[in-house]
Amino acid sequence: QVQLVESGGGLVQAGGSLRLSCAASGRRFSRYAMGWFRQAPGKEREFVAAISGSGLTTYYQDAVKGRFTIARDNAENTVYLQMNSLKPDDTAVYYCATGGSVSTTSRAYDYWGQGTQVTVSS
């Protein structure tokens, strides 16, 4: 079975930074794309960022472009989401996911982590 465990969430002031981590097990990590999604209160889950297995291809939601960076360390089976210049609108539960190809759609991902809460205060 595949297990994804997110960490690094918390409470931060607007303009601050957080780095989320997602540790994967149970799958050949370097073969699979990784994605980050988020779900804010009262809203549907939305795409945030994704990275291909090799790390050479990345996608970002327009709202986070230039502020967030996705990266992966295949030797450690871990994907990261560096979040800078955080805004209150970034407040959400952030989910890590893995799938067979890099995509901006949740349908492309077959395993999901439990989520980690990010709260940005004004």
C-alpha cells in the first residue's frame, strides 16, 4: 500500500512562509508524479502545484505562481511545497497526492495523504 504523510502546516502571519513536506512509502517514488491540493472552508478542493517524477516538469495554480515552489527529493521519497508571501486566502487543508503522470486534476492521482492545516492570519 502507498502511504503519504504530510507535515509542516501550522499558523503563520500574512507575508510569512511555511514549508510543507510529504513523505511517501510503498511505491517507487521516482516513477510517479506528485501533487499538492488544498481545500479551504466552504470550498471545493483545488489544485495547487504538481511535479513530474523526474522533477523536470512543474505546474502551478495561477494564484500561487511566484510565491509557492514545489520540489522533490527522490533519494528521500519526499516532496516539498515551499510557501512564501502567504496570504489569508491560502488558509486551507493541504493534501499531498501521487499519480502516474503529472496533472493539474485530482482525477489523475490515486493516493492521497491525510492533509495538513495551514492557517494564515491577517
